Amino acid sequence: MAAKQLNRSNSEALYEKAKNYFPGGVNSPVRAFKSVEGSPLFIKKGDGAFIWDEDDNEFIDFCGSWGPLILGHNHPKVYAGIVAALGNGASFGAPTRLENELAELILSKNPFIDKIRFTSSGTEAVMSAIRLARGYTGRNKIVKFEGCYHGHSDSLLVKAGSGLVTFGNTSSAGVPEAFANETLVLPLNDLEALHSCFEQFGTEIACVIIEPIPANNGLLLQELSFLKELREACTKNGSLLFFDEVISGFRVAFSGAAEYYGITPDLVTYGKIIGGGLPVGAYGAKKEIMACVAPDGPVYQAGTLSGNPVAMAAGLAQLTELSKPGFYEDQERRTKLFTDQINSHAKEKGYVFELVTIGSIFWISFDNSKHIHAAEEINPDMTGFKHLHKALLEEGFYMGPSGYEVGFISKAHTDEILAKAAQLFINALDKIMEN
């Protein structure tokens, strides 16, 4: 059967123009399609589970703006909330009722934090929470894990050096070595490295930051025993356990992975879903920690657009829907319905392939049924994904243009849409595996 040809002429022309305006033609690197075939698609509109590009190609969307759109595109209640708020003004740089209402909704259902501070992005929330951890503990060093991504703040753009416990090496130009030297980098799911780190530096560690569900570099599901041991090590050494829940927050449960696993962090950051599709981040903790944040305490953090009323309205509308009984159970049911159909087909055909899943997140793995806990365990050859991504687009199935990124199921993905999408995925998979 001849391969379908995707018309990208308008997107290609727009991309050529964009290269004159932006580095690489994009405002975030992965959008440039460097890891896959063809030029990036310029998206014109989205509705429900579908998006359309500038060439009027229609796709079932499993990127969902990289996770925020858990209700789908253009959800009527989120739309109505945005319009109503915008009717009163776009921004004031002053407190509004909507900030109170969104905070009350979150805190009333989240047993892990007493107070919250809104920011404009997940990166900003993480950066601010790191400063808070240092200010609260009076310590300078932080611990992160190889394979977890926490935004592009300087002290977190580091990678592991050689050895079991390593000082970070900068992974981006422009990050001073002095910043990296205060960051220790450990392998995920490695208790020996964890204990060795605390033995050497326990009294110097302000916090240990981890994605409890690492989903920025593959879907690296951790053993529950590792996360519990991490909690115990932080408590024993007076370090703060920092859960970066920018992806997992409001995705696997209303209160994120902390609720899903039943583990209490000291610091939490949120992003993506919390803003209903608009730029919002947040960090939170118990009241004694948050008392250190200005104007109550000495840890300074501010933002002109923090608590923006339009963004607060979008988040409030979305989180109200998420707080309804049965929401997360239905999300997981439909996700399993989708992934099981594809995995069963792959197994029947003998393909070295599996969709790994938790909650309403899935990841494409060409390592078969191998349980991958750490980034170094992922097969670095992404040729299979590159070919699959092209075949998926030709079938009308859209997801992020990187084999290390995950896909997302939204409420708008009905059983019927998912059944159709699963068949499109199977068609694409058969095409690349049998050629």
C-alpha cells in the first residue's frame, strides 16, 4: 500500500519565515522537529481531541500542549471562564478574588500543603522553590536525579559526572560551574547511590528534587520502595523532599503523585494542568516553610503576572471539573483501553515494542516489556520512533516530536475516538515494522 503523503506546504513556508525571527525558527527547542522527519507543523486550531494545522490536516491530538489540556482543546467551561475574566480586564498586578478561589479549591483537597504561591511557569515555580529550600534550611547543596527535568533554571541544567555520587556538570552553555558545583546528581532508583550521597553530604543538602513520576526523558517509573526510602533519608538528615509535579500534578490524581503513591513531600511544584492551557505554575508547602517567603519572610520571589486573573479563571474552571468524583478512574480506564489494544497487537505480531503507561500518560518504548527505571537504560537509537512519528502523522495521529517525550489522554478522548486512534496507531506500527 502506498504511503500517504502529508501536505505541509503552508507549514513549511511559515517555518522558513520563522527562522528569520527565532533561533531555530521556534520558541522552544523540541518544536523544531529535529528528532523526527520533516519540518514542524504549524497548528491553526484545536477542538476537543482534535487539532488542525495550517494545511488543514486533521489529527487526533495526544500531545495536548505537552500535558496541560487534560479536558481537551477549547473546553466550553474553560473557554467561558476565560471570556468572563477577560471581560473585566486582562491583568491588574493586584490581588483578585479568582486567586483566592483557585487556591481554596486546591488546598481544600490537598493534604500535603498549607499555602501556595502562584507563578507564571513551572520553571519559575521550581527555581523559586529551590531558593525557598535553601533559605529555610540554611544549606546550599541540592540533589537531583539523572533523567529528571525541572525546567531551565541554572542550578538544574546539570548532568551527572563520573562516579556513584557526582557533582553536576553543566548541560547548557551559559551556566557557571559554580552553580553546578552546588548540585549533586544521582542515578534514579539506586539506593546505594542515595545512601552514599547522604553519608557524604547529608548536613549540606537543602533539598532533594525529583519528578516522582519522571516523564520528561521517557516514562521512568520508580519502585515505590525507592521513593519511600528517599522520604526517610530526607527526614533523617533534615533535608526537604521536593516533588516536582509539573507533569504529574493533577494528572495521575488531583494531588498528583504524592496522593497516588501516598508519600508526603515537603515542597511541591505544579504547572501545566493548573493553568487550564494558560501560563501558570505554583509551589507550595506546609505553613512553617512557606512563612519564609516574602513578604512574610526573607526569601524573595515576585512576578508581575503571578496570579493573572485570566489564567486563574482557566485553572479554576479546569480543576473544578477534575475534582468531580470518578474523573481519574475514568481517565485511567480509557487510557488502558487504548494502550491494551495496541500492546496486544504488538505482542501478537512479535514486535519489540510496548506502550508504557501510568494514569493517563503513555510512552512509546522500543525496548519491549523491559521495565526501564533510569534514562541510561533507554535504547539511544531513536530511528524506530523517527519512522513511527512520520507514519503516525500520515495516519492523522499527532504526538510530540521526540521519542523521549510522553503522550497524554484527555477527557475529550472518548472510547470511540480512542478505538479509532488505536487502529491508526496499529496501521502506522505495522507500516514501519513490516517494511
